[in-house]
Amino acid sequence: MLPRVLQPASLMRVLQPASVGSEWCGREPVLSVYIVARNNRRLLQSRPIGSGDGTLNLNKINYNGTISYLRLGSDGSLKAFSWFDPATYLTWEESFSFFSTYFVRQCGLPSFCGDYGYCDRGMCVACPTPKGLLGWSDQCSPPKATQFCSGGKGKAVNYYKIVGVEHFTGPYVNDGQGPTSVIDCKAKCDRDCKCLGYFYKEKDKKCLLAPLLGTLIKDANTSSVAYIKY
């Protein structure tokens, strides 16, 4: 399938395309990124950019930004590419990446650490286990729902605890449901054999059940605690 060229109007809500050599930037108090399909918009990320009179530079467009496309990868990555006709190699240049050092942290990509991992500042630094945080490798694997469903249904459920860690869906679901107690949160995960763990935000008393774990995000400033089944 050929890439679909983005219309400038589709980008105006989020990024300000301008002339060659200029920058894409948000000029509103809050910068929001949407994905648009069939006249419907879905909010991907919204973040403040300061006092309201500042400018947040997302990335620099080196060439003609009118010929661009947005690609959603099989790993969940969202990137924009711009065409540079005179080039003989790599004519499509990456102009924007949703999960990057300059927008949403790289650890926020669910598959950044493969099937499972503990991510800090764009690096997979550990493999969470019942014995603690061990060295990460691509063999790091989460618990499987089959351990607790079907043949494993009714099996006693244990959890190991990870302090100061967030689930990748947290920013998009307002950190889960609540207010509720950590006991009630655990009870919900206990009853759901597809729940592989739960994340409890102690400050806001919110509960997030996780049927998929993927990349866990280290954040020492959060009150979020993960409880993973084993």
C-alpha cells in the first residue's frame, strides 16, 4: 500500500507546517496530537507547553514539508516522514516520532523492551521477576494468562511488587479508575484470570488492571506501584 500524503490542514491542529527550513511547533497553551480518520479525531497525547506564550519545537523540517505521510507501525510507533526528491538515498526522511527523546518518552512505546522489561530514560535496564529486578535481555518474559485461566483457573495467585513504575496505558486512561482502595483493586485482578497485574496510584487512589504488561516505565516521582502476578 502506498503511503497516503497528508494534507496541510490535517497537521495544522497539532503541528504548524511552514516553508522549507522552518520548524513544526505548537503555539497554543496546550499541545495536542490527534490521529484523524474519516473525519473522526482521537486524542493521542495532550501536554502543557508553559505559560501559554511560549513555543514548543517538535522537530526541524529540512526539506519541503508539503509531501509527508504519517505511519503507524506494527510495534505501535507513530512517525511522520517527508520526501526529499534530489536525494539518491533515504529520500523519505523521518520528520517526527511520537515516541522519541523530544516528545513522548521512548519508554512509553509498549514494545520498546520486547515482550517485557523495565525501562528508564530510553533504556531497558532490568527484567522484573519475583526475585527482584534482574538483568534485562530479549528473553525477559511476562506471566502468561494461561497460568491463571483454563487449566490454571483456581490456582492461588501471588504478586510481586515494583515501586515507582507506570504502565504504558496510564497517560491515556487517566491512570485508571477510582478512587478505590488497593485491596479492592487487587480483588478485581484476582477475579480476572486475564489480568496479569495491577497498577495502583497511591496518591490518587486509582486502579489500573493490566491484561498486557509490555514495557514498564520507571518514574521515581510517581506514587504508582505495580503488582505483577506469578
